[in-house]
Amino acid sequence: RTRVYDNAAEFASDIPTYAHPLRRAGYQTALSGKMHFVGPDQLALPLTFEGTRAAGTSLGSGVVLVYSESADLGDALVRIAEFFRHESCGQCVPCRVGTAKAAELMAREAWDTGLLKELAQTMQDASICGLGQAAPNPLLSVLKFFPHELQTSFDTENTETQSAQRKT
């Protein structure tokens, strides 16, 4: 059935418990159409142009992905970086090289978040199209709202454990 939802929390609560682990595990964040993760306190934000703008994000394409509390946001970022690497048309250097470099840096055992932030700023400032400008948004929003996710998943002390988890 088709239904229009007012916010991500309403959407998540409408998923039958048996149909999706999201309802059993709870949820921690949603990724908006402009590729911004929202903080846990923003899950009930209205899915309107005004509501998302007030939260510092945008409806973008209108897609909303809701992530359960058990989701590994670091792993989600790796997959999103690979998506942007694949989708870049290659016309401008900041997007072509930036998406490839971001995916490469995120594939490493330990992330250099300082270098990733610099790369993100360059891509946002210098890319010609919206894809290159939006590609850093998921990383920057996770660093803003869930920095502990990257500290625990990608610090240098846990690299062997993380590597073994990603291979399974």
C-alpha cells in the first residue's frame, strides 16, 4: 500500500514488527534525500521543506532511509562512499578524485577523520554539480551527530576486530 508519512518516526512505527528488524531493534537515525543523517532528537521532524530546512537538512530527492539502533553507521558510510564513487560522472576533478579518495580512505582499517574533513570541504567548495557537493554530507553528519560511532568502530586499537567483522 502507498502512504505519505509526515516524519521518519511515523514511517518506522508503521513497519510491522514481523516484517523488519527495525521495529524490534528500535531506530537511531534517518538519512534524508540530500544525504544528511539526522540526530536521534530529530527523528520526529516534519518531512516538509520547512521542517527539514529548520533541522539543517533537506528533503532532496524525497528518499528517507531509517537506520536501526544495531546498524553500523561506519559500514553504511563505506557503502555510501562506494555509491558516490560509482555515480560520479568524472567531469570535474574535485568530484572524480574526491569520491574515489573518500572511498579509498574509508576502506582502510583506521580512518583519518581530519583528512576526510578536508577532502569533504574541498568537494563541497569546488565540485560543479550537486553530487560532488552532497557526497560528503553523510560523513559530516555522522561526525556531527554520532562521532562515537566512528571512534569505536574505526580507532587504531580495534582494527583487527573491525577487519574480521567486515570480511564476514
